[in-house]
Amino acid sequence: MVINNLVSILQKEKGVIKNSLFLFSTGILSAAISTTSNIIFSRFFGPAGFGIFKTSIGLASTVAYTLDFGTKYFLPRFIAEFEGKREAGNITYLIARTLILKAIVTILVLILSWIFSYQVAKSFFHGQSQIILVWPTMLLFTIIFLDVTTPILLGYQNFKLLALTSILVPFSYIIFGLPLAYIFGIKGGLVGASIAFLVGSVPAIRYILKRVVRKTHNKSFNFRSTFINYSIPAYIANVPSYISIAIIPILSLFFTQRQVGFYSLSLSFYTAAQLIPVTLSNVMFPKVAQLHSQQKADQAYGTFKRLVLIYTPFVVVGIIVIIPITEPLIRLLIPQFLPATKIIIIQTIAALLFGYFAIVVNYVTAIDRLRIATVVNWILSILFLILAFYVTGLAK
């Protein structure tokens, strides 16, 4: 009976499942490459150096996503809608205006970074001698912040190219990051990460440029008004979720870089475990947004419920598997990080359970129920923050 129900659910969401499986299968490869690079860098830098390295990356990501102002929801939401209405001019207008806004913000951030570089080095890297890391960190911020390929590809629902990009970026990270890290240390690794983002996004950029057309946008679409009425509320609703991005820089203010290094490794496993719910959420988002814009609320809700049921077996199996394999795996690959074994197990199980929150947030955001998204995000973020401080304190 249970199997028959599951088969029925899979058939009803054949399109979503097909795209999810494709993204997930390529995502496994991407996660494997990313995890491998993290293991290599952790062995290369050691716990303390790895903590500084991940703090730099976390700082760049935190500033980039904090100043995103909701464009990662804004772009796919309206590109999907305009694509369904065949309003290519509006898509071009939307992308161009978004990039102009981001460019202005980037310039302001770089100016502030130059003014407060000593304070940044002292607060986050635990010493003004590390000021040399500020500019590589800001270079990485610039690349991450101006990269709008992922939300655009989600809007066009080009999941094959999205999957390819998710592989090319971490693969390029190994190709460019490792040699530069070997020659120039942590700053070389940061520059390598910046190059990887650019090189890995080349196919996506080429695709987007081909889709951009010189057509007049519909005057009924007002970028400023739509940005204020949708993007900003979506941003506010999802501000709590940025704690997960900012967590390493936050922890660096309270713990030693060795402890931060242990936590950073566990966070890599956390991110890998969230691959399934994030993939399902990303594939669900544009479909639910389109159904909602077509006044098909029941179908949108049905898609959400079915994806929650599909995700549950992954949670059960993941929890059963992670407990016995973690310690032997760490002992074999990175024995320096054996004290982080318990942290990795706790983080991975938490990631699987928190995956339900990710699916719920993307669903309610797609249907414009932003107050619910805010409440759910705050609950998730508070739990995540408490867990982070608890497990980091376990590292000795």
C-alpha cells in the first residue's frame, strides 16, 4: 500500500522528479568534488589555517548574500512568469536593472572595505597582520555578488545547465585553487575560488546572453515598484536564513581558529546533506510560482505535499547511514580532524531534519506568503545558531 502510494506520487510529479533526479545526480558529483577540495585544503592548511580560510570565504559570502536584497527570489520568480507569458523584453529589462543595482552596491562595499580593512582583519582574522587577506576576500565577494547566473537559470528552468555549472565551479576550484594555495597560501586559495566562479559560469553566461533580446519591455512592469513590493519583502522574510551563511565569521568572533576549523569541516558535511532538500526546493520553486500566477493554488499545494513525502525516505536512510561511517571515514582521510567526528554526525543529522524547513520556505515564498516564510526562517535560524555554538564548544 505504501509503495503504491509512493509510485502514485512519483507519477504525479514526474516532471519535478525528473529534474530533481538530474540535479541531484550531478549534485552528488558536485558535492563529492567540493568535499574532496575541503578535505585537501583542510589537510593543507591544518585546523587553524583552515579556520582562517573558511572565515574569509564565509565573510565574502555573508556580505554578498546579505546585500542581495532578495534578488535570488526576485529573478527566478519573475523570469519564470515572463517566460510563461513570452515577454522576453521584460526579462532583459529585469536582468539589466538588477545588474546595475548590484554594481552600485559593489562599489560602495569596496570603498568601505578599503576604509575599514584593519578593523576587518583584527576582528575576523584575529590579527592586523592578516590584512593581506582582506582584498582577496573582497575580490571573492565581488564575483559572488555579481553572479546572477543561478537565479536566472532557475527562472528559465534550465536545470541541465544549472547542474553543469554546479559541477564546473567546484572542479575549477580544484584546478585553480590548489596550485595558487600551494604557491601563495590562503590568499592564493581565495583568488583561486574567485577564478573558479568565473570559469565555471562561462557556459551559463553564454546561454543567458543568447536569451537576452533587444525588445521593449512592457510598460505595465515597473522594476522599482516590483522590487520594493516583492524583492524587499522576500529578502526581509529570508534574512534569518543568512545566519547559516554568516555563521563561520560569527563563530570566529567567539572561538579559536582551531575550533572554527573543526566546525567548518562539519559544515561541509551539513551542506552536502542539504543537497537533496535544496534540489527539490529549487526545482519546485519556479513550478509553484507559475501555478500560483495561473490561479492554480490546489495544484501548487499538491506539488508541495508530494515533495515532502518523497523527501522523507532520504531523511530516514541518511540518519541510519551517517552514524557508523563517520569516524572511520575521518580517521582514514583527515585524522587531524578526529575531534570533529561528533560534530560532523550531529551536523549531518540536523541538516537532514532542517531540510523540511527549506522545502516549506521555498513553497511559501513562491506563493507570496512571506510572513509565514519569515516565521519559519526565524525558527530554523535560531535552531541553527544554537546548534552551531553548541557543537563548536564541543571541539577542543
